[in-house]
Amino acid sequence: MKFRSVFDIIGPVMIGPSSSHTAGAARIGRVARHLFGREPKAITVSLYGSFARTYKGHGTDVALIGGVLDFDTYDERIVNALTIAKEKKIKVRFTEEDAVTDHPNTARIHLSDEKGELELVGISIGGGKIEVIELNGFALGLSGNSPAILVVHNDRFGAIAGVSNTLAKHEINIGHMNVSRKEKGKEALMTIEVDQNIPQVVLDEVESLPNIIQVAKISD
Amino acid sequence: MFRNVAELVELAQSKNKPISEIMIEQEMDFRGNTREEVYNQMKNNLVVMEQAVERGITEDVRSHSGLTGGDAVLLQDYMKSGNSLSGHTMLDAVSKAIATNEVNAAMGTICATPTAGSAGVVPGTLFAIREKVNPTEEQMVRYLFTSGAFGFVVANNASISGAAGGCQAEVGSATGMAAAAIVELMGGTPEQSSHAFAIALKNMLGLVCDPVAGLVEVPCVKRNAMGASNALVAADMSLAGITSRIPCDEVIDAMYKIGQTMPSALRETAQGGLAATPTGRELEAKIFGVSLDRK
């Protein structure tokens, strides 16, 4: 079941005009921001399908940038997000893509600064609900609603067990887990959705485990 | 956890509880929250809805494009003349649905029910009924849980996205949700709620999503108006004892299949329907300086 809470249906409280094209877009931007972990210096957004055709009318552009600026769906600053980004000297670029995607409301967000970069593909599936389907080239399934962590790791035996044992020790229950890799024995990604919020100390502990490269948290 | 309307009604009947209660209990279970936490979150949504309605029927709300705004006030003024044909509660619901969507189009704050483009139907009907039957706050919060329970089934078994399933998935779903909730508030049974939902959605099947210039304005605002009126009539029909020959879950499934076969031009792409009319294209060109079909 994609929708599990009544507040996915009655909600979110949001700035109009579209739950999928405005609120959902803001949430996709915000997930990218949380994964990047800081304010980027440059934002490039590629829009597909209905997003590409109608983004100006729906405020999808301001909402995506508002999300990257860490604004929630009801934050009235969303309306002025492009101006705010400009004031912060963040480079913003939008492209409209013709490629046909699986879901009509798809956005690819690329964030960067001098320290690094991140690329994420998100879809807005209705009523403000989103899914992150790709991160840095890895396919993944992440609702964006449950607390979740992403763990970049070396594709070696014991890496997954180490992470799950650490979470178990802190009594954190895993609701959904996905592991993907591009190539055997190289870099891989764990996507873990959990039932409780994960304290920073646990994240630090996970990051210190053997073969773990990077850990990013997404709170609800 | 209920997976369809039949299970939802069955749960309510076997536990001898209203549908709103089944939804509240499921939410408590899913989140691990107390009843008070779940109730208060919904109460906050109710407050946002009320503020949007109040703003829409009293202020001169205008969207940035200039396509929509001010109609909720026109209707409230007209109602005062006493000459309306469709009656006070009906027009009150219609004007309050319009009010919500006018605020939404103006990038104001609303609560999506189930989406922003269809946010007017549920609060529009609720705040009109409040004038008539003076419900308690709890009844009003329960109204939203009952609406949510039906929307929950539609979202999981079909779609609530116009881009995926057309307007039938948005205003159609909202209309069914409101009809089902009206029935519970007015003392009907869970089964009558499901019939009201089915009757309402049946009359929204095939409705396409064809917003002019891709904006959630034309025809979305007026579709919410008609959704509110449809919901009231469907609820009255069900409360009168009229049943839907096609079971609720089959109507939802039909809506899903119709959405899947709907051409992309009619699913929130501003490529067909009213968006592609000469006037639609003219408005679009005026707003963006260029028509979307020539980009």
C-alpha cells in the first residue's frame, strides 16, 4: 500500500495551487537538501512529463527550489523561493525534458558546491506524496515520509549485517530495506526506512563501521 | 487494516462503530500515537480549512494569472437575495468549495483533501452543513476521518492524481469522500456511506483533467463547486434509501481503469480538452507570453 496514513489523504497543509506539482515538488526538493546535508551553491533541475509542461503555472519551480532551501509545504516563503535563492547567490537552472518517464510527474535534481554533488530523481504520485526513485545513479524506493537513512558502503560481506545489528542494538525497527549496487564488489547503497527517528549518535556509530562510506538521514 | 470499502464497512458493522472510528483506530495503530495526538492533528487540518473558507467568502481573493477569484463572494451575495433555486445549503456548500479553491489558486494556505486541486469539496460541504445542523467539533473532525477513510481506499486501489487518472481521480474522489462523510454526520449507516460514495463517483467517471494553461484554476474551481453539489445530492439519495447497483469497490476499480485508458492529453498536461480550446490557448498565451503547444 502506497498510502498508509489518513494524513496522506486529508493533508498536507500547504501553499497552493497543486498538491502534486507544488507540495510534492517542495518535498522532493527538501529530501534532496536533507541528503546533501547543506545548502548547495548550484541547483539544476530537469523536469519531465506533466512537470515539464505545466511547472510555471503550478509553481513547481518555486516549490522545488523552496524545498532545496529547506522550506516545508506550508512555508509561505515558497512563493518567493527563486528570489531568495538569487539573494543567497545560488545558481539555479531549469530544463524541460522531452524524454518519456514512467511517472508523469518526475524531477531530476542536481545539487552541488565545492565539496561535492548529489543527483536525485523524485516522483510526485498524488496528494503531495512523493517517492525518491534514484540517488546518484542508484535505483531505490523511498517514500520520503518515514524516517529513513541512506548508507553508501563497499559491496563486501558483513556490511549489511553490521548496519542492521547496530540499529537492532538501539531498538530501531526496520520497516523497509533495499540494497543496490552498480557493480559487484564496488560501491553500493542501502536504503533503510525505519519506524523511529534515528539519533545522531546511532548514525555516527553506523558510519564508523567497517566498509561504510557515508550515512545520510532523512527525518519525517 | 482495511484494503477496500467492503472491508471498511464490514469492520464498522462488526465492531458496531462508525467509519470515522475505524479510521482513527487504524491511524493510532499505524503511527503508534495516542487518540489525542491523531485527533488533534486532524483538528489542525480543520482549522486550516475553516480559515481558507472564511478568507475566500469574505476577501477579494485573486490569483496571479487573474483567471479566478471573487466568485465565492458573488455567490454569498446572491444567496442573500433569497431568490436562489437550489437552496441555501446547496449554494453555501458550492460557494465555500469555490472559496477554498480560489484561495488555493492564489497560492494561499489550504489543506489538500485529497489533493489541492480538489481541496474545496470536503470543506465546502462540511461548513455548509455546519450552518444547517450545528454539529459538535468532534463530529466535524470525524467528518474528515470518514472522508479520509474512503480517500485512503481510492488512493491505494486506484489513484488520486489528475496526472495519472484525470479529474475523476481528484474531484471525483473528493466528491465521493464528502458524500460518504455527509451520510455519517447525518446519522446514516456505514453501508449508506458506501452507497453515497458510489453514487457520487459514478457521476464523475470519465472526467478529464484539462486545466487551461496548466493552472489549477479553469475549470478546477468550478469543478469543485459542482463536486460539492453532487456530494450533497448523492448523500441525500443514499439517506433516502437509494442504493448503488454497482458496488462501491467496483466503481473505484472502473474509475482506475478509465484513468489508465485516458489519453495523456487529458491528464494534466494542458494539451487537450478545455486547455486546447481557442479561448484556452488565448488565455495561456496571454499569461505565459507563449502557448504551451508551440513550445
